[in-house]
Amino acid sequence: MNNHPHKHDHHKMMLDDFKKRLWISLTLTVPILILSPTIQGLLGVSLTFRYDNYISFLISSVIFFYCGYPFLKGFKEELKERKPGMMVLIAVAITVAYAYSTAVVFGLEGMTFFWELATLIDVMLAGHWIEMRSIMGASKALEKLVELLPNTAHLKGDKGIRDIEISELKKGDIILIKPGEKIPSDGVIVEGEGHVDESMLTGESKPVKKKAGDTLVGGSINGNAAFDLRVERTGEDSYLAKVIKLVKEAQEQKSRTQNLADKAAFGLTLIGISVGVFTFASWMILKGDLSFAIERMATVMVITCPHALGLAIPLVVAISTSLSAKNGLLIRNRTAFENARKITTIVFDKTGTLTEGKFGVSFVQILYKNIDEKYLMKISASLESSSEHPIAKAITDRAKEMNIELIEVKDFKNMRGEGIAGIIDGKNIRVVSPGYLERNNIIFPKTNSVGTTVYILEDSKLLGSISLNDKIRKQSKNAIDTLHKMNIKCWMLTGDNEETAKEVSNELGLDGYFSQVLPHQKQQKIKELQKNNEFVAMTGDGVNDAPALAESDIGIAIGSGTDVAAETADIVLVNSDPDDIVTLIEFGKATHNKMLQNLFWATGYNVIAIPLAAGILYNQGILISPAVGAALMSLSTVIVAINAKLLQIKK
Ligand code: ADP
Ligand code: MG
């Protein structure tokens, strides 16, 4: 986060530098135009005096060496890196023009083209200046995210409240957030109730209601209430810092489309050099006019310059990633994101993904003599207190309500997708799914309560069961309907029991489901779908979804889920809203289309422009001057920049 302002300063300096050179170049172009015999001829005036040639030469030298310096420097760098690119083209074109004209001034037979040289450098500088401005504009969105954090926080201590730098904040500190202030760090509300605006982080424009126990994210804006917040994460660990890091990484990543653009740019450079040389040779043979041949060669090289190509994709990437971040889509893998348009099947995890993953205990059943509900809750809650699963929260919350004191657990073990185990008082306690019991041939009575049921085992004795219910997310139905309209099949994979799976599947109108699957089976199902030529996206939230998220063509993690899921996924849905999958697919498509359009605008004009520049229609009186060539090339840069800016996200 810290080096960002420096990078920004650097860009700003470069931008100012270009601007200065551009103004000087434009100013010096005026006398050159006035002194040019060609321009005078066009205007029907004549202004000549002794040594006017030398004056043009002197002014042009300033333009060439000072204003053309960025290109000459770029030429050296590209050669040093053995990556000849557009700087080489520009540098060769202007150097040939300058050297030849200079030779004419000092006696060589022919015509100078100082004015062509000057206008060419003008247009080139303007083009680069526009390019830098657009790139800076795109990264501004990111800088806005950084600016979200305030500098100080109000720390509550024994001696009252004092303001400290946010870099001094520590985990566990209690800070006061006053109405209207920005939240300085991530934390949990200890006291207070009110609305908070999280729109900069999630794109959700409505303020979100928050009360004691809820989490606040650093960078969001407090409404009218005051909160006491217990600091959880600061600095580099904070959510905002992570988002910024992700966005930066995504912007630096090269997707396949970007690589295509790079290859095209290299190809164009080769074409520029070879067609340029060929043009020169041809005109020397056909016409024998050195100055004409040089002018044609320079024009071809300039016009072929893959300038817009250097901008075509990066600009779209910059705009697309920051737009997505602001709308609650965190893109970790650009290629996957751009592939969203290919999805034919989406597989959903149930708990926490299609459902809210906020369980409540609905029913407790005793299945062994001499134990009571309190004991059953005590051992299960003690064990669950080490688990991250939504079921765990429900059971421990219930135990708290019943004022049950938890006891020590040894050797806690997570059996992914099946349940948990540990040693309590020397006994082996397990809280597991019905699927686990079936697989281990343990006989158990089915409960008739709908929803998720977990069973509690003490050594080999089945003590009882706890039934829990969860709610389907209200956006799930709409998301599935929209995906169906887009001809995408929707499946569900869950570790939960058959009855619950069936109920959820029917309610949402899914194309099918698999219940009681283990993590590696989830992964296996994805593979099977892929074998049937499906392009599969997986959406999940849990530790048990990670293998499937990794296996799928596009892994989508639910923001409220576990860190493991988010780390494995290609894209994270910050708002945990299934509807965002639709947004994601549409925006992925839009981004990809923009890239293709930009590739076209950056290269397509060459098909017509190069032959014209080479002088194919010379006999028909159609010829492009170097400056017009440069203007055409810059025009395509401008089109590409504007086209990228038009990218929008639909919600
Ligand atoms: P889903 O695939 O729908 O997200 P999970 O794979 O997370 O569901 O869980 C599958 C099943 O495993 C749960 O329905 C439950 O029976 C059992 N299970 C998983 N974790 C726990 C836990 N911490 N405590 C009790 N049971 C659990
Ligand atoms: Mg889950």
C-alpha cells in the first residue's frame, strides 16, 4: 500500500514532462512551418532569406533532440532488452528524417522535411500524453480506495479518549467511531447500533444496519450513530488492504487476451520494419528519388506503430478490475474472469452458498438412556467451539443461551464434509452427518424434522441428534432463474442429507443435485461434468469446497465464507449475493468484448493505412504524409481509450 503514492508521483512527473515537451515542440513547429517551402507553396506565399535553411535546421535540432528524446531513450531501452517495439519504429522514422534533412542543408541534393519531422513529433508526444492520462485516470479508482482510510482513530483507554495514528492501533483496542466518520480498521461492534455505508467496498448503495456483535470493515462510512469498535485487523491484514493488493495483482496479471495483444504488437513492429525497408527499396528502384523513398519509409513505419495496441488491453483491464472491485467482485484470476462467457454449467454448494448458512437449533433428540439435553449440548458445543462451520456457531450459541459451561477438548479433528471429532474426558466424541453414520454402518433413526441433522457419538454409543434449520438466501431463486434464461445449467453439491438437498433443489428449480458428498467427491463431480464438455463454474464457501473450486474452470467463492475458499477461488463475491454471479458473467462478457473491439481499433486501420502510406495509390494522387500517418495512428489510440472508458457494469 505504501509504495502506491510514489508510483503515482512517478506517473505524474512523466505526464508533466511529456506535456512540457509537447508545448515546446508545438511552439517551435510554428516557425518551421512558416519557413517551409512546401507550406509556403501551399499558401501561395514566398518568404526566403539567406540562411533560412540553417534556422530551420537549428530549430529542428532542438525538436529532434529535446522533444524527440523520450523516443530516442525508448529506442535504446528496447534494444537493450532485446525487445524491439514501437519506440524503435518511431525512433528510426524520426532519425532517418532528421539525418537526411540535415545532409540536404549541408549540401546533399534533395528536399528537407523538417516540417514533417516537427509535426510527427508533435503528434507522437500528444499521443503518449493522452495515453498516460488515460492510464492514470483508470488507476485513480484504486487510489480512491487507499484514501478511504482516515489517519487517526479515537482510542478509548483508562484515562478517557485520545486520538492516535491508525498505524498505532492494535488488535483488541477499543475505539470510538463518531457519526459520519470513516471506519479506521476492521473490527467488531461492542456497543452501538445504526447504519453504515459500505458502498465503496461492496457496491451496495443502501446503508447496512449494524449492531453489537456485527463486524465493520475499515474504509466504510458511519451513519448517524456512534459505535465502540473492538479492533480486529489493521494495516496489511485489513480487508481493504487485501482488496487493494488483489486488484493490483489482477491488474498486473496478463490474461490470454493480453498476451495476444503483446504478440500482435510485436508482429506489427516486424511488419513496420520490413514493409518500411521494402517500400524504401521499391521507390529507390522505381523512382530513384532518395527523399521521396525516405519519406514513404518513415510514413509506413510511423503508421504501423502499434501504439494503440499497447493501450488497448491494459486500459480495459484497469477499468474493469477497479469497476468490479467497487461492485463487490474481487477478481483474482483474470483469465478465468474473461472466460465467464463460456460457462455452461454452474455448480453450487448448498450451505452458506444457496442458503444463508445461519443455522438455528430447532430440535434436540436423545437417543441413549441416562443422558439429558444439557449433557448432549455440553459435549457437542465444547467440540464445536473449535470448528469454523456455520453449524458450529448455531450449537455454541445455543449452549450459551442455556448457560452451559464448555469443557476442554483434546485432539480436535475436522473430518471435512462429514463432521468433527475430539477427546473429552478420555472419551472419543464425534458430531457427524447422517452420511458418515451410513458409511460407517452405524444404525440410526431418521428424524422427521426437515433440515440439517447432526448426530453425536460418544465412543461407539449414539447419544442423540441435533436438528438445525437454515434459510435459503432470498436472491438465490432469482439468480437461478436468470442463469437458466442464459442457458446455463445449475447443479447443487452438498454434504448435507438427501431430504434437505431435495427440498432446496425443488424450491429453487435446480437441474439436479448430489447429496452427502465428501470434498473429493465434489471435485470428482466437477471433473465428470467437464468430461461431458461442460465449462464448469463452481460456487462455494467452505473448506470442503476448496478442492472443487480449484478443479472447476472458474472457482467462485462466497465472501462470507472461509478464507480457504477465497484463497482457492478465481473470483470472490464480496456481498455473498448469488445474483452477483449473473453480474459477474455479464461483466466478464462485456470486458472480453471491449478487449476484442479495442484490438480491432488498434490494428484494423493498418490494413488500409499501410498500403496507402507505402504509396500504392501514388499514381492516383493518393498519398499519406508522415504527419497524417501519425495523426491516424494517434486517432486509433484515442478511439481505444474512449472505447475502454465506455465499459460499464450492469447490476
Ligand atoms: P455443504 O456441502 O452443504 O456446504 P458441508 O459439506 O459443509 O455442507 O457439511 C456437510 C455435512 O457435514 C453437514 O450437513 C453436517 O452434517 C456435517 N458437518 C460438517 N461440519 C460439521 C460440524 N462442524 N459439526 C457437525 N457436523 C458437521
Ligand atoms: Mg458450504
